[in-house]
Amino acid sequence: MTYRGPKAYIHTDRLKQNLRNIQRHACDRNLICAVKADGYGHGASIIANSIKNEPGVSFAVFTFEEALELRNENIQNDILIFSRFQKERIQSSLDLNLTLNVSSIQDLKTLISFYHRHQSVPKFHVKFDTGMTRLGIDIEDAAIIYELISKEDGVEPEGIYSHFSTADEGDLSYAELQLNQFKSVIQLGQKSGIKFKEIHFTNSGALLNIPDAFYTSIRVGMLLYGAAPSDEVSMDIDVEPVMSFCGPIVNIRRVKAGTPVSYGGVYITEKDTYIAVIQTGFADGLPRQWFENGIVGYKGQTFKIAGRICMDQFMVDFGDILPVEGEEVLLFGKKDANELPVETIANEIGTTTYVLLTAIHGRTERIII
Ligand SMILES: Cc1ncc(COP(=O)(O)O)c(C=O)c1O
């Protein structure tokens, strides 16, 4: 039986082109591609497998389990794990050649004591908090960290990094403060004789906004998937949406003017019209708030969402156009003659492209193009 429900078409040709355009913009620096949260809803293994052989590509995930999944998919590239590591996972991380995140003095001490017992440690990057106030070593503790590292010959970080909190905003003054903090912490490390093979600070916002922060590698997520990180950046890198999110038309009926549609009857047809039922709902990641001004794409035209989006389905007002049952409408992305940027929905309902893309999972079937 063929599957009936939402589909996410994953355009891997666009993904590769986005990657190349980003790499060119970043003067061929290494790209640490963020494939956490199941590749921002696109399928981590689909994304990683599509670009694993491109030059200068490694991956970042949030959890050990996400990294394990990629290794099980035969992804051999370096994988950096962003979360705090668990003691119990150090040996497996070493065995699987995963790169850990050291984001506290305690993390470093834990790795040092592992080294004393096993004469080896997994690769790790030291993360400093420069103003995000999330994971990361306090700048004031940099000297302690460097002293601990200098004393242990076998415990050397591969990389040093930090994370911007406002790099995708119009006002970059806070990002500049963060960058200055980061510069000082790198200098202190270098003065202490520590060599960092990889230095990285840039996310999608900084890629567009802060060329001074490029260093050796770029950690990139949203731009790779072809969407803007916010509505405040100017999109100077040419990217196309990797996901086209679509839902099938499963029922069509002609209704009279004045017919209420969906829960609460808040949508009332203005004239006699075709109302189609689409098998996709908020449980599939289509945001419920989108019903107020929402539209879908069909054969190069847009049509209004009629009434509240339900858990598994919603309705579209096609007017006098009789759509074909079994065909699909475009919910966001770019496919065939239809284009509906995910950014439009994010701006209309006051959310972000990150929230919308990572909501696509569960019953949605992913189809690789
Ligand atoms: C630590 C870290 N680096 C890089 C990224 C990638 O960010 P973006 O998707 O904005 O490129 C993220 C995403 O949230 C992150 O948490």
C-alpha cells in the first residue's frame, strides 16, 4: 500500500550546491556541518551521506546517541558532540573516534583522570562561554584550563571554540564583545604554548555578518539547509531550500457560501467553493498558528488555508479550481512550479526557521531527490 501523509522531499543536489556556495564564501575553510536534531528535520543520515565525501566536511551533533547513529550509518568523518559528555561514554567515544566537548574545568579533570588510567583520551575541543551563558568555560578560568593542559603531555585539545548569541541580528555590538573575549582567550592559550588545530566561532548568522570570526573552520547549520537564520540578515550567500514539505489532497467537496470549516467554525466560505482536505496536521509539524494567514502552493498558484489546522489534517479553499485528489500541495520549500519559503511562515507566526524545520519528523516520509 502506498503511504498517504506528509512527505519531506530532500533535494540533495541543492544541499551540495549550498555547501559549495558556503565554502566559497568562507574561502574554502573547513565546514563543521550541524546535523543535530536529525539534520534539522531533514534526516541526519540522509544529509551526512550526501556530503560526507565533499572536501573539508566534518559533522556536529548534540548527543552521543546522534553520533553513534551516524557511525552506524558508516559515516567516518570527524563528529563533534556539542552536549556535555558523560563519564560513562568516554571509552566508547574513543573507540568510535568521536570528538568531545570540554565545557568546564570538571570536564577537563575527568578526561585527565581517564588519561591516567588508560594512557589515551578521545579528541576534544575546549568550549569557552563568551556571552551566550550556556555551556562553556568562563573566560576567567582560561588560565586554570591552560595550566592543566600544559601539565599533561597526552591531553591536548584539537580545537577551541565558542558560540554567538546575537550573530544573526541587525545590531552586532554584543557579538563584537563576544568576539573580543574569544580573541583574548585564544591569545592566552597560544602564549601558554597550546596549539589549536581547529578554531571555530562562526554559525550561519556570523557567516553572513562577521567575517572577522571565520578562523579555521565554520560551524554551519541553517544556511546549509537553504534557509535564513533570521529575518535580520542579508542573504549574501546563494542557497536554496533543501526540504520541500508537502501534504496529499485526500478529499474534495463543493460547499455553499457561508459554510463553516474546521474546529470552532472560524473560517466561513465567502462563496460557493471547493474545499480540499490535506492529510497533514500540527502533529506533523505544520504550525497551528499558520491557519490565520496561511497559504499552500498548488500548480504554481497559492490557496488559502481554510480554518484551524487539526492534529492530522487541514483544509484548503480552492475557490473554483478543482484540484486532483491524490496530488500534493506544497506547505513550504520549493518544488515543481511552487515556492513558499519557510521564512515566510516563520515571520508570519513569530517563530524561527529552526523551530519549523526541526518540527518535521514522526509520520513524515522523507524522500531523497
Ligand atoms: C554550538 C552550535 N554551533 C553551531 C550551530 C549552527 O548554527 P546555525 O544553524 O545557525 O548555523 C548551532 C546551532 O544551534 C550550535 O548550537
